[in-house]
Amino acid sequence: MNWKIHVYGTRGSFPHPGNEYMDFGGNTSCFYLDCGHHLILDAGSGLSSVKEIYRDSAPVHILLSHVHMDHVIGLFQCRAFFEKKREIHIYSKQRNGESIEEQLRKIVTPPYWPVGFDDFKANLFFHTIEDSFEIGHIHVSVAPSFHPDTSCVFRIEDADNCTGYALDYEAAMDQEGRIASFLQNCDLIIFDGNYIPGDEVYGWGHSTWRDAICIRKKSDSKKILISHYGYHYTDQMLKEQELMAKAEDKHCIFAREGMIIES
Ligand SMILES: [Zn+2]
Ligand SMILES: [Zn+2]
């Protein structure tokens, strides 16, 4: 079975709805990976729109690259968390000596939100991950990103498929090309295009579509999906960038909410 990626959140930093953002979308990072499990990459504001997890009551697995707000804000309002017998697994790294459960309990709690994890009805399991772990037949490897506050780059694979996930990653800081080596031979890489070329802010932990093309070629990966757009980039601006990127590499795809891509 070929995996499919369903795009639910394409923005970085915070949600940005509006008429000028309808084409590419205004929700923050969230992707559903159709791989034989309900696997979700990041819990941005797009999480509340994910439909596939309601087809049945199978466990939901949420991989969090890190706990910056734009990647966890969807945890505040996800209907599955209120389903009594639902199993929900949340995976991420330790930060400042704290497990992922300790990190999230600080945010999803009154007075920041009226409900906390103890109010949810689902069976929640928190997994503080190391360098690799399994979800059924799927193997996930984890590499540290180049991003403030420790983000993760994921390599998710089974016998036939391999998807890379490198949002919130600054290519300019990766002098040795560690992530291109880590993501060798992926079918598809979801990649950080927070800045359009020329707008980069060094040290803020983000990249451009031009960096993406470089990583795709260096890693010998088939396709690269650009996402995590700066919130202020309008559809018009992104369409212009998309044309330029396509001219440089036809395997470079700009993510739009609602898109489904076979990997
Ligand atoms: Zn982000
Ligand atoms: Zn971040």
C-alpha cells in the first residue's frame, strides 16, 4: 500500500485565516499520514479538521516535533479526546529534564484553558521518545533539528514507504548536512518553507523552498512538500514563489490545506 499524506495545516507561528489565505490555508501544522494507522504529525490548529480518525475507533498516534504553540494548539480542542474508549498516544522528546506529559500538562490546564488532560475521556498515553520507536509495523527514527527549544525531525518508514518530516528546521545552521543524510531516499519529505528566499532570519530555526530543493537533491528523495509558511504570506505571494520553485525543481510541491498526496 502506498502511503498518502493529507494536509490539514500549512501555516507557521499562528493561525491566519482570511480571504487572502484561502488557497494555501490558514491553520498551523497538522498532517494525517494514511499508513495503516491513524498517524498524525503535529497538533496545530488543523487537528480539529482531521476527519479520517472518526471512520473507526482505532488508536490515534500523534507525533509532536516540539511544543511550540503552533504545533500543540490543536490539543485544546480535538473531539477524539472526549471519546470514552478511544486510545490516544502522544510522542515527543524530553525537554529541560521534563517528560512530554509534564511539558504538555503545563499548557493544557486552567487557567490557560478551561479543561485539562484529566477532563478528557479518552485513554491518553504519553511517550517520551529517544532515537527510534515503533508504531505497529512502522518504524520511526528521530533526529534533533536545528531550531530553538529542541525540535525533532522524523523519518517514518515501513517495508515499502518512507516519509520524512522536517518542519521547524534551519538548513543554514546544518553545516554538515546532517538532516540530508538522515532523510536519504525518502519517497516524500514534508519540509519547512517558513520564509521566502530573501526574508530569512538567521537563528530563528526556519528555512526556504530553495533549501528544500537542495535537501531533496542531496538526500536523493523523490518529492518534497513545502509547508509552515510565514503567516503573513498571501496566496498571491505564495503562488509566485511556487512558480519559481517549480521551475527549479518539478518535484517540489507547495502544500495546500485539503490536499492529499500519494507518497
Ligand atoms: Zn512552528
Ligand atoms: Zn517552532
